[in-house]
Amino acid sequence: MRLKNVLIVVKDIEKSKKFYHDLFGLETVIDNDGNMVLTEGLALQDEKIWRDFLGRDIIPESNSCELYFEERDIEAFILKLEKLYPSVKYVNRLMTHSWGQKVIRFYDPDGNLIEVGTPM
């Protein structure tokens, strides 16, 4: 057995596809009417479909998990983030952990937590 995808719930799948393409270069692999798989194994699902499956509300900014990306030139990434998405909501701006890794955390347009860090 192997982990195939990580799925996040989104309100506007086209807006989310653009966000993940603009910032991380992810491309569409499968587009199936409210269900989309991007490169690197990220799956997007329309909130209405997810809510129907679970019969429960979606809780944005729940901080129960995060998508983690690595970027060598994190300062250039931050400039791109601020240029393309100036209203992004930060959890923490650029910081350096005690072990030397630089990281930034913010939410995507649907409140999914993202961390971008320099490689360890």
C-alpha cells in the first residue's frame, strides 16, 4: 500500500488551481467535475462535494494539518507571494527556527495551512 494523494477542500476549485499553480508551479493532472489532482499529489475537492460525503461543516483555519513545501530561495518566494497575493493571511512571517531552518506559514484562500521552509 502507498499514500496516493493528499486532499484539501476548497470553495472555488479554479481559484485554488490558479493559487497552487502561481505559487508552487503545480499543474493539473486530472480535472473531474469538482475533483482535481495536481502534480506532487495534491488533490482539490469542491466543498459542496466534501460536505455531501461527510454531512458536516468544513472548518477553515482549523490548524490541524498543513501542506509543507521547501524552497531554497525563500526570500524570493515571499516577494512572489506578496506580489501575487498581497492579502494573504499569515500565521507567521519569515522566522528562523533554533536549528537554522527559515520558515513562513500562511493560509491558502480556503484556510488550509501552508508552510514553506528552506531545505534541511
